[in-house]
Amino acid sequence: MSLRSAITRIRSIPELQKKYNIFITLDRDAEQKLQDKEQKDQLLSYLVAGIKDNIVTKDMRTTCGSEILNDYVSPYDATCIKMLRDSGSIIIGKTNMDEFGMGSGGLHSYFKPVINPLFDDQKKVAGGSSSGSAAAVAAGAVDFALGTDTGGSVRLPAAYTSILGFKPSYGRISRHGVIAYAQSLDCVGILAKEYYILKKVFSVLDKHDDKDPTSLSKELREKASQRTKKNKTFRIGIPQEFIQNSIPSEMRTTYLNFVEKLMSKGHEVFPVTIPSAKDSLPIYYTLTPAEAASNLSRYDGIRYGERDEKRDIQDGTLFAPTRSKFGTEVQNRIILGNYNLCSAAFKDHYVKAQKLRVKLINDFDAVFRLPNLLFGSKGNENGVDFILSLTATNYPPTIDSFHKADLVSPTNEYLNDVFTMPMSLAGLPTLSLPPLKNVPIGVQLTGQYADDISVIDFCSSLE
Ligand code: GLN
């Protein structure tokens, strides 16, 4: 990377922005800042980055794709932003996203949908909720982008735009300054086209942060690095729960060819079972709206958001004028979340979902060879090193058809994440990669908790 390549990228952005609606806010002075900057040789020097607009930056507004934060500028940089800047990266803009990370097609943005750069002739979705981050990388506007993944929001857009999308283990990258959607699942993830860039960025961000109470401790990081695998061949499990008849046949063929490629490289492939994976969708849509409802209560026009000039009450509802600035999907989730937390439903919904989440984690632990560093499982000596599945159940739909399906029922959209949610609920490191160049299909490889480096190294060895 050089000053010239960075400037070329920056100059390409206005045209790409017009075509794909990638960014919500751009740093118009980026080129000047780059020219003025004293050039030191740092790990991320000249790497141009796009940042999902739910990660706070002090020099650009952070909207979360929402009208309610339209003018919000943070007084500080998120830890991950500070780390990127300190390593020489140039942050060019804040990328478009589904409002507060809720969505899988990028259609729930106050700033209009992102258009998938892989399809110039048709308006297709780029996936969500990190839609702009994926499109920025796919279109070549940036060298890498940060997204967030709560239930699949880095991996699904990566698959739809045929790039790499890495969701690290929960707690590996600091969440300090990441606006919470569902904090027990939220992870910062990295999108890039090249492994060497993804690895560099992860090495910069993969640090303990005292400001994030859920950041993985230094001791556990040390233990995790001691068990990073140096094998040449691995055992890979394919969970039967991730095989569906509805998968389009060319997608199935690409997937099977990928499995064959693994075997031809000497890896062993086994069928495995994660019985609770089938419960992931209801667990996810019970827990995340509950966490979201609680997190979003701060947008009351007093702490965050703008207070209506004339009134706080509309039709007897306090804060209704302010909170109508949330889009429909966010409002739906607040209602659902508060319902799941109310005394009538708490035990049967929220508590039950928490118990099922533990069962799901135990199911994953039962198939991995490595013990779970956090929960102290035994490890299965006949188990596998990685789990393989498709990332998405289908190809990216057109914006039109996605919108229509959403109008019929929001659950149609929820179904897009069935293959990505289980790993999010279990906090596992997972990388989605495109088995074929420029084809919107992703396969994802998952490792045991904290085995992030092994996952990245293994995936990059397959190139
Ligand atoms: N599509 C899922 C949702 O709407 C996942 C989103 C995410 O990972 N941020 O909750």
C-alpha cells in the first residue's frame, strides 16, 4: 500500500457512493489529511477504512442508520477506532447500515438502502446489517471495513458481496464505543478482500480493553494463543442441522466442491450434530429484542435523541413524539423486547431462552476437540477442530423482492440468518469466505471459543 493507492481509492469514492449509497457520512478532508500527515511506517499505513455507523468517531457523526441520531457526534473515539488511527489507518467514512443493526438486507436505514456492487444491472441487496461496510470493500472504495455482527451482520453481507467477513470470538475486540444493540452478542467484525489485510487489522484490534467489561482477559488471551493450532491437516464437522433442502442447487454444488477441496488437501470431514441449532432463531429473537429494548430506552430526547419542541406526550404516551423517530423495525423490536421482559412473559420467554442458549453452547462444546476456555468444558478427544456450513440460505434478492417479503411478514427477513445466529449465540469465532470469486456465496468456518487465529490461518491456507 502506498500514498498513491490510498489517494486513488479516496478519489474513486464519490462515483461509487452515487451508484451504491455506501456511506452515510464521508470525511471530505481525508485526502488533505493524508497528504499532510507525517508518514511513518506503521502496520496499517495507507490502508483506507470504512467504519459501520454504530461505532463512534469524534470527527464524524454516528447515526446508527437512524433519524434519532441524525446529528449525533461522539465526544470520543471508540477503542477500536483509536487503535486503527494509532496504527496509521485512514478512516474515510461511516458506512450505511440497518437501523441500530436490526435487519439483514440494509433496507431499514433512514439513509436509504445500499446497492450490492456485484450486480451493476439489477438493484440487489448487499445483506445487512453491515451493508455499507461490505459494499465499500466489494466496490474497492476501501481496503477494509469494520462492521458489527450480533446474529450474522458481518458474515451475511460478506457472503452476498463475495468478500471475507470475520466475526471474532465474543469479547476479543473491544466494544467500548460500539453503540449497543444486544450487548451479550455484539461483536466488532472485519470485512476485507485479502487475508493479509484482515490478519493485520485483527492483530491491531485483538487486545484487552479495560474500558469494556466484557473484553477477554489478558490471561485467557495468553492461554488461547498457547493452544493455537500448528497442524497441517484438520478435522472438520458438518452439522446436519445446517443442511436444508431449499438451498439452490448451484449453491449446493459449490458447497460440495468446497468440501471436496478440503478433503483433497488432506483434511478429514465428518457429519456432526448440534441439536439445539434449530432453536437458535427463537432464542435469538427472544433475547436480542429484550436487550435492545433496554438499550434503546436511553433515546428519550433527554439523554439521547431530540425532544419535540412542542410536547413530550402524544395520545397519552410519554416520549411518543421523540420515539417516533425510530423506524418500524426498531419499534417492533422494542415492543417485542419489552413484552419478553414483562412479568407475564419473563419466565416462559426470557428465562427459557437463556437456558436454551446454554444448551446450545454445550452442544457446540460436545463436538469440538478443544475445551471451551470460558466455561471449562472437557473437550471431545474424537471431536473436530472446525465446523463448516454455508453462510446464507440463498442468493441476494433484489431490493424490491426483499421489501415485498418483509411487508408480508418481518419473520421472512429473520430467516436469512438461520446459519449465522447459532455461532453468535455461542460467541464463537467464524469466518465467511467466498469459495468462488465474485459469486455471492459464502461458506463459514467456525472454531472453538477464542480459537480465532486458528480459524483465520486455516481459511487463508485454503487459498
Ligand atoms: N439480522 C439480524 C437481526 O436483525 C442480525 C443483525 C446483526 O447481526 N446485527 O437482528
